Amino acid sequence: MSVSSASMDLESDDWSDSESDNWVPYSDTPYSPSSRPQLPDYESDLPDYESDTDTIQVIDDVSDLEQGGIREDDDLEVGEIREVLEQGENREEETHNMGSYVPDPKYTFLFDPDRHNHKHTCSICMTSDLRILPGEPRPDGQFTYDTTNDSVPCVLPCGHMFGQDCIRQWMENHDQCPVCRTPMVHELCRHQVRLRPMWRDLMWLIPRTLPDGGKIAPFCRHCEAAERQSVINGLMVTLARLYYDAKIRWKKTGRERDRVEMMKFRVRMDADVQRLAVKETVGEW
């Protein structure tokens, strides 16, 4: 694939405002209800310990437990933990072999990179080797990111990972994950979820995946901002009317309590504008 450089200002709140045509981290194309995907039924990844086949065998050798600092009545709990860890490691190995499933990107690539040294390959083109790369520093202290480098992985809310260029092209015509078909849209506004390229400098900004307890916000950040603006406008009209009514009363009566009431409405206006204007849900897609 061709490689070109696109500049992105990290201080900008909206990555989509970049002048580069290559950077398309999200789509504002309305979601078509006629093609609305059905949410699949997901089963828990944890084993069902209530079934007979998953019953933990109690360790009979009490002396071994005592030497290891474990009480006899803890053996069931310890056995459960061991089995969960072993199954998780086996599942992790299998999904790594698929080259596309990373339910906890921060842990996999930041906290414990030595353990996760498997090679990942884009599951769309099956040729791009995925790796975490740093941005190129600029003289102004910002970074430049090559947005067409398909070796840079991009993780979806479901935890599946692809080359950023491949998944961006896929999402131009689809609203689902190519692997598990999880809908990649916000429930209320029906806009697509913003793609998250996994640059080393930006890993901390990636929310938790759905398997890791994360969630997709009801609105995309643009629709949420528009909704907040509507709320602010309605609230400010009401508070401004109450403020000026209180101010007129104070000028007529000169009473301290009318002046205090007037100031309360003024402080409330400033506080609500600040609270609503800067509100952004952290940790959601």
C-alpha cells in the first residue's frame, strides 16, 4: 500500500478536522435502519462452574497447601482462579494466532509487552504485519502520524484489530466488525464509532473494549456536543430571565436577600455553562 504522511494536531478536539483526506477516523453518515444489524447474543467468557464437567477437584494433600501458605478451605477458590487463568491463557493464545483479537490493548502492548510478543496480521488483507509505532515528533512539540500505514493496528470496540487503512476502507461501506459482526454504531444517533489507531503515543486514549467492560456511548461526540448546546441554550434562557427579574426586584427594594438571590442565578449560569460545555464522557467509544 502507498504510504503518505498526514499531520494531526493532538491539541485539537476533533481529529476529523484535519485537512488530510487520508485521516477519516469516523463517519457521520446516518445509519440506515433498513440495514440495521441485529445484536448477537454473547455468552460469558468465564466457565460455568455450576456444571458437573467444570467442577473443581479438591486437592487432598493438605500438607502441600499448608507449606504453600494456603488454607485447606481455600483450595476450591484457588482451583477456580487457576482454571480461569489457564483457560484465559489458552484462549489468548488461540485468538493471538488469529492475529486480530486484543480485548485489553493497554495491557497487551503497554504493561506486559514481553509476554505478548506474538505476531499480529491484519485479518482483512492477511498481509499487513501489525505493530505499535510511535508518531514522528515535530519541531512544535506535536506529532505526525502516517494515517495510511496499514501496519499500524486499529482496534474496534469488540476487541478485534486490523490494519488502520484496511479497516477504514471496510467501514466506508459497512457498520459492523468484519469478524464478529458487532454493530459499530452509536445507539441513538446511529453514526459510526470513531476508529482508534493504536499509536504508541495515543494508546492511553483508547477506551476499554466491550469484552473488558467498556461501552459504546449512546451519541457520537459530535451529536452529544450538539445535544449539550441545545440544553445549554434552553437553560441559559431560563436562568437569564430569573437573574434579571431578581435584579429588578433588588433595584426596587434594595434588600440584601434580593441581591443575594440575583447573584445566585448569575453564579449558577457561569457554573452550568462550564459544566455542560466541557463535559465529555471519558472511557466510552
